[in-house]
Amino acid sequence: MSSARGGIVDTKAWQELKSHVGEISKLHLKDLLGDKARCESMMKEYDGIALDFSRQRATQDTFQKLFQLAKEMKLKDKIDRMFGGDHINSTEDRPVLHVALRAPREALIACDGKNVVPEVWEVLDKMKDFSNRVREGQWLGATGKPLTDVVAIGIGGSFLGPLFVHTAMQTEPGCARLAKGRRLLFLSNVDPIDAAFTLKGLSQETTLVVIVSKTFTTVETMLNARTMRTWITSTLGPAAVAKHMVAVSTNLKLVKEFGIDPANAFAFWDWVGGRYSVCSAVGVLPLALQYGFANVNEFLEGASSIDSHFRVAPFERNLPVLLGLISVWNVSFLGCPARAILPYSQALQKFAPHIQQLSMESNGKGVSIDGTPLPYDTGEIDFGEPGTNGQHSFYQLIHQGRIIPCDFVGIIKSQQPMYLSGEPVSNHDELMCNFFAQADALAYGKTPDELRAEGVPDSLVPHKSFTGNRPSLSLLLPNLTPYTIGQLLAIYEHRIAVQGFIWGINSFDQWGVELGKSLAGKVRNQMHLWRTKGKVVEGFNYSTTTLLNRYLKGKAQIYSASYGVFPSEVIRKN
Ligand code: F6P
């Protein structure tokens, strides 16, 4: 691969960091953690959120070099250009302005010469009014019943962010109180099993469907939308769509063509990337219907607080910048291809799935922003589970197998405190004991000498040894409220942008998802022709042709055995 001229590898800082790896390799975290001044310099705090990155395989010198790299890659300028509404998503010729979605009403954020904040607030006000009317029973279903259940149809960014926030809010006492008697469900997969799960126990009379799609063309979402429309109208009649279906999209023309009154559509804009859209109507509408607008507004305020910090704080104490630089260090210099997201809160169980899309769709790129093939890897393989469940699953590999930098996210005050009398600590404390223990276990490890001193037989010593020196960082949040959920979201959004800015890629396009989509269209076409015209499958390689024929014939046989028809309408329906 040729190198991106003028790119990161040509910077002096990159070369210095490369040679610095040799010095770092000689150091062990157990020694680094003994250096109090170093540790103090690696603990930062902003608006209640504490970041401890003293368990990174890095020294203060490493960070000076990383700041120099940030300077040479013009990080400050790139952040300013993002906030300034420049078309930094150059392959789609769009600005990247999700920060405008949570800006205060009086803020001014210009996009192509126009302040976009007033129109953001116009839609927010419309959502506040609509969600209040639904929640208070002023907006009723076609048979006059209140709409207590919401099904949000969407996929990718039109699903994962809202699901993460919903899951994080549902056990928060203030949110739970306002959600009483209401349900929020998501339908994302085109697999009809997902529809079966979602529809279980729902009644058309009390269900409001929110179709969420930036483009309003995503095949899975539109098929699910038609499925839900059929479900509604088959019982309540075609006119019920007006009361039971609303939409969130940038494409209001297609919303109208689908049969939804534009008055019942909630707009957002091309300058919001799908995976960065949870603060738009994509997340705000379903969440406001479930938890009330005030809670969602708090969530937006939390995100906005991080936006201000990200924009102005010096890099030395800028949480998203520090986190982004840590990731670049681990991926590009220490050669760690993955990152584990380990929240010690069950309420954050959907955080890692959201970060998977946010990070991997943003930074999993093979060329620089100017289209030159990259001579280095970008992005991480993100995965994760809440602690302590993950400990009983994949932590073995993290402790004794591969080196996976870990993000531990802990909460000081549980959403659901519980203490059983006679127990040494509360249930949440027990959880948090693991949060603290795991980070140190990874850093320190356990030596053969320590094991022998404990009387471990020689044959078991190699199996029970831990090398340690495995990097992690810890984020400690005061509580898990709508506000801190918003902060956490924005910290990661900006961290991922920082990584992309340093790597010199476009973190805001996603061309890599297109090829599979168009090939699925080709398969769909052949399936349809085979079934309706008996046309032989063609145009694929031997493998695909053989498997596709096996699928088509297998399904036809199963249905002809049951219904005595081959091929038939039945097959098409199933
Ligand atoms: O699969 C790619 C993608 O374009 C994501 O980036 C996006 O979040 C998702 O599909 C859904 O797109 P839409 O909101 O347009 O339905």
C-alpha cells in the first residue's frame, strides 16, 4: 500500500511515537502505577465525570508526543471546522453538526450561512407538544383509546442509539415514574421473528408506530413499516394510519408518499449522520413519548455540556480528546486491534452495541479523506458486555490471552440501590468491587513467584500466572440520569471523531455498507423471477448459485409438502 503523502506517517510526531514504543515496552504497569505524580497527571474531571487513564501503557512523555501528533494533524482546526459547519464529510459534501441538535435555544450554529438552531428547536417544540398530547390522552387512537405503546421501527443509527438511551433510562426512578403504564419497543431486523417478538401482547388500538429512517429508503425499515401498516389497517382500516403512524426522517417527500401526513412527520437534516442522530427526532421522539420531554431535554443538556467542553478545553484536560488519543496510541502504536467496552451497570447493556456502530462505521476505513490507501489500520474492533456478566464470559481472553485495552465505566450511585441486612456491602458496592478489582488485576497480574509463595504446585504455576501490564481506563460517573447518559454519549461521539481526525480519515461516511445492500437486491430479483416465472438462477458464482438453489428448492419442497403447491403464493408469503 502506498503511503498517504502529507498524512500522519509523515509527521515528526508519528516517527517519534514509533520509536517511543521501544521505551514503553520496557516498562510494566505495576511500576508505572507506583509513580504518584504520573498517576495524578492522568486523572481528569469535567462536570462530575472522572477519567482515570493511569492504567494506560504510557508515560507523561507519551502524552506530550500524542499532543504533538494532534497539533501536526491539526486537530484543533478540525474540531473548529466541525462546529463551524464546514462540509467536513467531503464524500457526501455535508457538514457534521449533531452538536446543533443539543445546542441551547439561544445558540448560533451556522450551516451554509444559516443559523440552524431555530429549526432544531422548532422540531423539538413540535415533539414536546406531540408527546405531551399522546401521553396525556389528547391524541387518541382510531377507536378512541389512549396510545400507551410505541413501536419505533428503524435500524442502525435509527435504532441503536435510541435503544441504548431507552435501556439506560428505564430503571432510573424519575424516568420509570413517568413511563408507568407505557411501553417503548423497537422493531429493527427485517427477520419476521423480530416483528413477532415486538408485536407479542400489543393491540392495534393502543399502539403508535414511529417509522424512523433518515433516508426513508432503507429496505429493512420500509418492509417493516409496510408490515406494521398492514397490521394496523387490517384491524382498524386504512384511515387509522393518520392516528397510529408517524415518521421521523430527512425525506419528507417519501414520508408523504408512504401515506403519512407531513403534519405527523418530524424532520431532521442531512447534516446529522445516522449513527450521530440519537439527539435528533430519531431518539427524542420515541424517548419523549416514553419518558416525557423534560427527561429527554435533560439528556440533551448532558450532551451539550460535553460539546462545550470538547470545543474549548485544552487538550491536556479535554476528556474526548484524551480518550481519542489513547485509542490512537493503543491501535496505531501498541498494535491493539480491539477495545472492550465494559460498563458496570446493567442499565448500560446496550452501550457497547451502540458504540460498535458509532466507532466501527465511523473509523473502519481503508483510505484517507483524500482517497489515498492507508498504510496503517484505523478503527477498533469494539465489543463489550456489562460487568460482571462479561467477567464470566470473555474476560479469560483479556486476562491471559490477547491484549485488549478495556474501558471500565462505573457509576457512584445506583439507579436501584439495594442493601440486604447482614451483608458486608450493598449489591451495587459488590458490583463496584469488581469494577475496581478488574482494572488492577489486568495491570498488575500475578507472577510465578507469588503463586509459588502461595503454595501453588509447579505444574499449575504457568496456568495460574498473569502477565499483567494490560491497559485499561476508568470512567466514573456520579449517577446514571438522563443528564449523565447524554454526557457519556457525547464523550464517545467526540472521542471517535478525534480518532478519525488524527488518522486523517472521513469518520462521517459509510460507503462500506453499500456493496452488500446492492448484491442483496440482485438476489431478491432472482428469487422473485425463479418463483414467479420459473427462471433459472443465473449471474452468480458456483457457490452462491448452488446454495441459492438449495434454499429455493428446499423451501418449495417444504411448502409443497404442507400445502400441495409448488412453487406458490404460499412460498412468497413465507
Ligand atoms: O447501514 C448503513 C446505514 O446507512 C446506517 O449508517 C444508518 O444508520 C442505517 O443504515 C439506517 O439508515 P436510515 O436511517 O436511512 O434508515
